[in-house]
Amino acid sequence: MLADGDIVLRPIKLRDQRDWREVNRRNRDWLRPWEATIPPPTPSGPIAHRPTYRQMVRHLRSEANAGRMLPFVIEYQGRLVGQLTVAGITWGSMCSGHIGYWVDESVAGRGVMPTSVALVVDHCFRAVGLHRIEVCIRPENGPSRRVVEKLGFREEGLRPRYLHIDGAWRDHLVFALTAEEVPEGLLARWQRARSRSTPHDNPA
């Protein structure tokens, strides 16, 4: 479990299904433009289906047990308000992973997502042993871009047609941090920045 004040990140569980579904239902319009979708099948490819909640959790657990993923739910003041996953974890000479996240619109503007990302980045660098973290964001997703910009992620460039999002292949901007760039910890840097200004949160 990772925590800072009212914000807690913990592993996702099967028993979170009811709360997770309720948050997703209420935020359907808020999240749809930024959610991954399954592309149409190719003539020789398998037909893919959106997984059920239980299938999703089992997959996340399997990937976590294999050392390829860190799946969390986000709680704010004791209520489930979002999800954050470190995926694509690669070891060997790379020691890298990428972060995806979304948050309930009702808590946007309270620093929930920047704090959550900072907590997880510190955990990845200090406890897990990763060296680099990426966040890939659609150029149109201004609120999510503000999260990584506030946290000091570097913009590294554009990946054309990188992910299937909201029904089509979408370009994504790449933002990254390495462990050497935040020797004092990302959460500490974010807290200093936050004390100097009022943050705005993200929907993604």
C-alpha cells in the first residue's frame, strides 16, 4: 500500500467490483475519449472481446505475479476513485515501465492524480528498482498532460497511431522520467510545487 494523506493506492481486488463499476458508470462520458478500445479483427486474427471485471483482475494479478505489472486502485478519503497501473515492465538492460491512469471526475482538481503518480514513481524507483517511467498521452488530453507537466516529466516526442483509443488508432505524446532526475523523490518535488500554486487534476 502507498499513501499520502487522504490518498491511498493499493492492489486491485475482486471485491472492488461493485465500487469500480459504479465509478466507471458515473464517469462514462468523462473517460470514453481516453479509454483503450479493441481494434476490429483482421481476416486472419482472433476476435477479441472486452474482458469482464473478473477477467481483468485475474489478468492483472497474473501479470503482477510475473513481474510485468503493478496494478493499483486509488482511494480518496476511503472511497475508490480511480485506477493506476504500471505496465510493460521490462528488466535486464532497460528496467523500465509505463503508467496508465484514470480518476473520478468528482475529485478532479484536488491533486489526487499527480500525488498518485508521484507515489508510484517513487515506489518504482526506490523499492522496485526501475530506472525509467513513461506516460503516453493523446495530444488532445490537456488535463492528463498537465499532470505530467506539473510533475516535471520530459516530453520526448510523438508516437503516431500508437494505441487504439475511442475506436481508432491515436497518436500519443511520450513523457518520461529516469531515477537520476528525481534523487529527492518525485512526491517531495510535487509537494514543493503544490505549496507554491493551486493544482488542477486530470480525467485520464
